[in-house]
Amino acid sequence: MNLTLSESQSLPPQSLQRWQEVKAPHGIGYRIKLLSQLMGRQFQEYLEPHDLTPFHWLVLCCLWEQDGLATCEVGDRLRQVGGTLTGVLDRMEERGLVQRRRDLQDRRIWRIWLTEEGQKLEEILPNYATNLYEKALEGRSDAERRLLSEWIDQMIGNLS
Amino acid sequence: MNLTLSESQSLPPQSLQRWQEVKAPHGIGYRIKLLSQLMGRQFQEYLEPHDLTPFHWLVLCCLWEQDGLATCEVGDRLRQVGGTLTGVLDRMEERGLVQRRRDLQDRRIWRIWLTEEGQKLEEILPNYATNLYEKALEGRSDAERRLLSEWIDQMIGNLS
DNA sequence: TGCTGATACTTAGCGTACGAAATAAACGAG
DNA sequence: CTCGTTTATTTCGTACGCTAAGTATCAGCA
């Protein structure tokens, strides 16, 4: 079996389907996730003093944008499956950053709400998301920025 | 504490040290690792039929380039710490892809050697590494390619 | 020869990450 | 109103990925 790219078109339909049906992220969450992977250690060292993992911070970013998201909505934004979220949210709840409450209309849904501590952190870590992204584009012309931004989008699956 | 990027210069020296002392990768291994993260599922689906995880494939790439590497040399190329490698190599050995043998000169070192099956896979998965990287740059002009390539290098820590 | 520090690797513990199976709740057709 | 399907979440098992601590070996030096 030859797996060169010229043959990537002939992947079983199901595989392609699964790749394409990935939902578009809302906001800048996934880009940040990508960057946090790229930045690696350096990124963690910013968060360490606050006893936050990158993942915790990403969840907080989502909630700062809109509090009371459902677990699956957070998953959509961060492109994580439910199984992963469960453990992360467990630890965040234990750590006192968020609280889970059941949706009153649809009792299948658990909504995630920021605690007071979670809200406070937004002020302590201001604009970090934007700055992290900007740093990657630092010193680039507008044309270059557009290209890079567009390229990232293409790489992670033709996002809007 | 303000964590905007303008203050990233004032990180404790030790932290900066740790970030900068990351060793440069040999060959294209780390770029591929980066791309495999970006490509995500799609990438795994290529490897699945061969019962390979992306990590297994990366280790194989290193060994195809040079067989009989020490564990720490593989770690350098893939930018992984020893603790991570141990488990991965355990599974690869169990799976019959590689074999660990002690270095005769320096008995602290365990060298990783491809088994027959590991060697065969090189022919089954030809040029995939290069093609994966090329696909990301597909349809770009030379100038754009240079920029993107340069930018990736910058992002992952000023590689050579 | 025996001590000391460096080096290569393993072990342990924690936190992601995924898919698949299980559970619970909502919903639509008859 | 009930049955089967869909949807939201959790649980389970496996595989990274990191740090810190432990073990074995080497290498230099008195």
C-alpha cells in the first residue's frame, strides 16, 4: 500500500468525512491552543505561578468570553472530546475555578459557571491570549500576517 | 502581576535558561511532530492500518535515518524526555518494531535497533515525511514557502 | 583503590487526549 | 403514551508528555 500524498484523495470516504465534519471553533480558542503547543514550556511557565495548566487556562478563556457554557460547547470551542473534558473539569471544580450546574430546561446538559476565583483571574491575566498570538506575528508586514493567519487556518481544517 | 508580553523579558533567568537550552533537533523530525499535531486525526488515519501511533512512526523515522541510536539520541531528535521514551519504546519492542541492546563500550546506554518488521515499514510508508510537510506548503510561491518555513522555525525556537 | 560527580535510563505520579461503551435525559413517530 | 432514536455526559482503557526521584554505570581524581 502506497501512502504518498497523491493518493490521499483515495482515502475511504468515511475517513475524509470525519476529518471534514470537525466543527469550526468559536472565537480564538483553538488558535491559542495551537500556539500553546508551539510555545510549549515557555507558556506553562507563565501559568505556573497561578497554579494553572494550559488546558485550565483555555477553558477559562472560553468562559470569560461567555459564562455558563455547556460541557459540549466548551468541547467545540477547544476541539476536545467529551471524555477529555470530564477529567479537566473535575480538576478545575476541585481547584475552585468553576462550578457545574445542571441546565433547568434540558437536564442532560451540565453548564459550567465561573466561581469568584475564576472571574478574578481574568483581570490577573489580561490580554494574554491576544498578545500571545500577536507575538508570533511580531515584526511581520500586514501581507505576511494575512498569509500566516490564512495558512494556520488552512492547516487546522479550513476554519472560517 | 501583569503577564503581558512586554514583561516576558523579566522572567527569572532560570526559566529563560530552561527555555533556551532546548537542544536543536537533527533532521526534520520535530517539524514533522509539529505537523502531525496540526494534522491531527487525518495523520493518524494514515498510520492506523499499520497499527502505528504517530509517536511510533516518529521513532521509526529517526531509526530509518540512522539505526542503533541511543535512547537519549532519539529523545534529542524528537525533543522528548527520557521518561516518555521508556514507555513508547517498551510498546514498540512488544509490538516487534524495535529491539533494545546494551552498548558494549558504555553499559549505561541502551541502543535501539530496528527489527526486520521495522525495516520493512520504511518501504511501505515511502516519502511520507517529506510529502506531509510539502502538502502544508502546497500551492504556495517560493517566497511564501520561505516565509512559512522560516516562521515555523521561529515559532519552535529558532532552529537551524 | 575508593570517593565524587556526571550521565543514561527507569519508575512513579499527574495531566492531557482519544475512541468506544455505558448511562441518562429528551424527542419524535405511531 | 410508549418505543426507539438522538443527544449530553461519564467511564474505561490506552497512549503520550512532563517532572522528580531512584538505580546503574562511567570517569576523574586523590
